Amino acid sequence: MSDTEPPRVVISSITHDLIEEESIVTLSWPEDQDKRLALPVPFGCSLEELQQEAAKALRVLSDECAELAVEIQN
């Protein structure tokens, strides 16, 4: 990756659970295939909408994570 390219993730899969009416997109990091993240997107999300919805879900998670406290469960 060059210094001018922003980090990126790649959509590696989308799963639609018809019973629960949930859709989950899986994102992976091209530079580190061990890193994966699954996020909810609108149920039945089309391929045309997928990139925008995945980016939106990632930004929502980022905002939530900015406020998180990390704890150890006893």
C-alpha cells in the first residue's frame, strides 16, 4: 500500500437469513486476511446498494467504538 492510498476493506460475502429477516455483510482487510468483520445491513440489500450500506454500517460501528470502554469480564 502506498502512502497516498487510504486503508481499505473488501466485501467478501453477504448472507441473507430468510427466517430471521437479517442480512450480514462480511468485510475483510486485503493486507491481513485474518482480519474480518461482520456487520448488519438492511435485509435483502441488493448488490447495487451493498457498497454504500456496508460503508454506512462500518461508520456506525466506528462511532460506537469511539465511545467504548474495554473491560475484562469476571
